[in-house]
Amino acid sequence: MSFRLTTARLALRPCASQDLDALHALWTDAEVRRFLWDDRVIERSVAAEAIEASLASFAERGIGQWVIGPRAGGGTIGFAGLRAIEGESGVELLYGLAPAHWHFGYAVEASHAVLAHGFEVAGLARIAGRTDSPNRASARVLERLGMRFQGERPVAGRPTLHYAISRAEFFGEEDAMDARDRREGERA
């Protein structure tokens, strides 16, 4: 099964060992790591472990991390993906872009494709999104994706905003079900 995704402007492919240099550079960029790695400069071995974990997750569950590039070709501009939430039963959306590619809507575009894959291909019922409370730009991305705010709770001692979206919400099925339930209630 191919896990390649495309959008109007982007091409996403599962990250692989040959992406180590590009992803390590992205994940250690001062602006990116500020919220992604809690401002920690990770070692190359940590980036390599993240790639290996993604490959294993694709093999086991059909979800993992994708490298984002322009659809017309070119280098890596970011990543987006799904991973199991450590210590919980859920799955969360992750994404990050090189600062030169911020403010173009790429995070929403890539993440939308990843969510669709999670619901359609991987069969997930619900996907979470979390961001550090000060990261308002990331919170706006989650909101633009249709995720609903679930509250603020700490993660690893840091204040974190929690969001989630169900399969029905993502595909607009919940509104149709609500309308049907209202019509049936009116008939009773």
C-alpha cells in the first residue's frame, strides 16, 4: 500500500532514513524546536529514532510521519503526521514547517490530508491535536482543521491546549445526523 499523499500544492511521502539530515535540521531550527521539542536541541540519534518509529508505525498501523515538499518538486519544507499519544490510547496530529514556509496555509493543507488518511485509510475514530499554550499559530491551525477545543491541561509540566476531531465531525456527518435526529424528534 502506498502512503503517499498529495494536495493542491503539496506532496507528502512517508519519512525515511534518507530524510535524516533534512528532518534533523528542521527539528533543531530555533523557531521550530521552540514548541516541537520544548526548545531542546535534539541529537541526530533522536531524529533517527523518530524516523524509525514512524516507519514501524506505518508498517503496523498505517500511520506515521510524512515529509512535506512542494508538489512541483523541490526540497523538504516540513513534516506532518499521526502518532500514538504516549501513555494514552489515542492518536495525535503533529506538524511543523521551516519558518520560510509559515503563513502560506501549508500546515492546514498538509494536516488536512493527514487527517483524511487517518480516518479513511487507518480507520481512526478520533484524532487529537495538542499545542503548547503560547503557540497561538498552532492553535489556529487546529481550529481551521475543525478540531474542537477540549481544555488546557499540562503535558510534561507545560501548559498545553488540547483539541480533538471525530471522523463524523471531519466529514460533516455529525451535522447531518443531528438534523436527522431533530426531524425524527419533531415527528414523535
